Amino acid sequence: MRAIKSVLVVAGSLKRGDTQRAEDQVLMRALRDFNIPKIVTDDMPVFMGLIRDLFPALDVPRKRDMDFEKHVRQSILNLKLQAEDNFVLKVVQLEELLAVRHSVFVIGNAGTGKSQVLRALQRTYQNTKRRPVWADLNPKAVTNDELFGIINSATREWKDGLFSSIMRDLANISHSGPKWMVLDGDIDPMWIESLNTVMDDNKVLTLASNERIPLNPSMRLLFEISHLRTATPATVSRAGNPLKQLTGSTQCTHYQTLPKIFQKTHEKIDTNNTFAGACDQY
Ligand SMILES: Nc1ncnc2c1ncn2[C@@H]1O[C@H](COP(=O)(O)OP(=O)(O)OP(=O)(O)O)[C@@H](O)[C@H]1O
Ligand SMILES: [Mg+2]
């Protein structure tokens, strides 16, 4: 149901943005562009095959906001990273997901650039004067009680937790700039189950003290993880919209731009072969 709702929200906004377009084209675009970020590279031909079966002889170009992409490229360069097409696409896809979902999982192996994609989008917000706020924490670095707070059973005294205090602070900010809570650390049912009501449409965090902290429309919950293997089915269904960061064969893309840069300074080394070989191997 969550996935259907998200597709309908995307289709609705596409339809409103382009009222002249036929409905089957709008639906195809919503289904395709919204699901592609979730699909690993190896499954892409299967997915595109399914879409072609559903909508034969229909090929609508992806809706692109060139102005936004220009800002993204500029921000990536500001961060002194490579503004390589696949990386830009991931940043744009993250923005598209965040527009329709309030909790997004960024999944990818260590070192595939998950954090850099998040930073690049934050920088884009800064450059476009949207006043972003960012708070990140590693949920595995503290205990569950330290994360969500605890009532002392002897004195009935309430001790606030790290996540609950961050969330309250962000909820109290009055401007409408994007506010992110980034949970960077592997998933463990211990802490993520407590976030179930925040991730679904209830959008509230209920604490042991009976306090309820709402997730405002401008707040987003982001998870930076490497896999969903230890997550429970309840979490996985809520994580309906993971951004598969540079998975599979595209994993190594920013390293592939290295030969060109290296060649300028190290003319004697045959960088092309050295790096290409290493990329294929790892
Ligand atoms: N577009 C890019 N251009 C240049 N370097 C990049 C780019 N993307 C990532 N990198 C480099 O790759 C390294 C790893 O990236 P990053 O820290 O984002 O990975 P990660 O997926 O968050 O890893 P972890 O799982 O360890 O948190 C960074 O130090 C960064 O310098
Ligand atoms: Mg990281």
C-alpha cells in the first residue's frame, strides 16, 4: 500500500505539472522514474522489460530539471568532488525521493559515496538559500535508552535521549528549510523498531514519558546503511524507498574519472590501464 500511495503522489504531481500529457504517459513516467532508484543495476533489464510489457510502444523522456542539475553540479564542485553523471543522478534521485517520502534509506557498500551524496544535496540546498539543517548520529554508538530516553524506575525521573532531543530541537525550528536527521550506522531491530511510527504515516515519535514529538512536513529521516539483512519485515516495508547508492557495476564510477585527472600530473604512468584494471578487480 505504501508503494502504491507513493506512486500515486508522484503521478499526481507530474500530472499537475504537465496537464497536457496523456494519463498513460504520466503513469508510466511515475512508475518508472520513481522505482528506478530502488533497483540494483543487475535487475534493471528485468524491470525495464516489465514496464515495456505494461506500456508497449511508449517511451516518455525522464522529467529533468536542468536548473536544479546545474546547481547540483556546482555544489559537487564546491565540495571538491567529481561531478560525474552517475553521481549527479544519485543526488537528483535523492531529492526526488525526499520530495515524496519523509524517510529514505541510502544503501550501499562502505566507501561507495553515500555520505558524499547526502553532503552534495545539503550543499545544493545551501547554495540555493533553502536554509538546510542537518543532524547526524550513529545509533549504534549509544544504548537504546540513551537514544530514546528512559524513566528512572526508583525516582520516576525522566532522562531525555539523544535522538529524542535532536528531534525535538528540529521540530521547534520555525522556518521551512529542509531539516534532516541522518542515522549513520547499521540497522538493528533494537533501535529501528522504535522509529516505526515515525517512518509510517503517523509521523510521531512516542517516548516512554508519554511525550509525542511530531515529524514536521519539512523534517526528513535518512538512514545511511550497507544492507537491510538484519531489519525486520515491519522495517523493510517502511523502507519501501531505498536509494541504491552506486550498486553493482556502477559502484566504482568516481574512481573511473581518476585516470584523466592523474594523467595531467603524472604523464609517465599509463594511468588508464592501471586504474581501469583496479576498478574491474575490486
Ligand atoms: N563524486 C566523488 N568524487 C570524488 N570522490 C568521491 C566521490 N564520491 C565519493 N568519493 C570519495 O569516496 C570516499 C568514500 O565516500 P563516502 O564517505 O561518501 O562513502 P560512504 O558510502 O559514506 O562510506 P561508509 O559506509 O564508510 O560511510 C570519500 O572519501 C570521497 O572522497
Ligand atoms: Mg558514510
